[in-house]
Amino acid sequence: MVCFLEAADFSFFQKGHIMKTNIGMTKAESSKVVEILSHYLADSYYLYIKTHNFHWNVTGMYFQNLHKLFDEQYSALFESLDQIAERIRSLGEFVPATFAQLKELTCLKETKDIPKDREMIKMLLEDHETIIRNLRTWIEEVDEAGDAGTSDFLTARIEEHEKIAWMLRSHFD
Ligand SMILES: [Fe+2]
């Protein structure tokens, strides 16, 4: 199931004094793509925080391996945040980047407790799979809007999430 929060508030877009883009997309097309990228940014931020949380708080027999694996994964997610945000700026809009805005935009859930190590892996896997399903839909919508650059970017991102999901899934028989 794709979770896409239609009700998010995008009224802050184009509030600043910035020059309009002239890149062959209508305002409606670029706004649609920016909304998608904003949801993706929020999901990625939430998953970055969760992965870093688990890097710090994992315990058990496999501590060393999981501590290191989560380190690699949160570092890669952190790098992607800048790429997603700068893609939004390239389309001429400002980036929703406060906790309140990201909370409104994400469809991922936070963890309150410290889960067992296996549960951590399962939770991260489920979040990556949610993002992969979302991206599959979003890429189609971005293609419909005629945005080749974002389509290419999101296609590369889906491959990255699929690889991480495979690594997480491989912990289970
Ligand atoms: Fe660390």
C-alpha cells in the first residue's frame, strides 16, 4: 500500500523572493514533483533518524556487526537528504525542513521503545520497503509530469533502497 499524505501544507512554497524557473515544465507539473520530493525527503529523514537511533541503541550477540551495518546505512541516508533537498531547490521551490513540516509530510512511524536487535532489522526493512513502493508510484507520476531529471534521480534511489532492503532481509532465513 502506498501512503501518500495529500493533506500536507505546501503554502510556504514560492513565499521567498526567488526568480521563477524557465525549464520547460508548467507550474502545476513542477509543483506536483516538488510535493513528491517533499514526501520523499520527510520519509528519508525519519528513516535516517531511526537507523541512527538503532546504531546507538542496538544490543545483543550481533552488536558489532549491526552497529557497523546501521552506521553505513544511516550515513548513506544522510547523504541522500542533501540530494533530495537540492533537487527541490533545482525546481525553484524552498525545502520543507523543520521538524513540524517533516512530521506532517512523512508516512513512516517513529519508534518509542528500544526494540530487540531482530525487531530493529525488521522495522528498518519494512520502512525501506514502504519507501520502495512509494517510489515506484512516484516515478510514474514524475514521468507523467515530464521531469526526466527527477525520474532519473528517483530511479537511482529506488535501486539503493532495494539493495539496503536485501541486506536487511538477508538476516532472516
Ligand atoms: Fe557511531
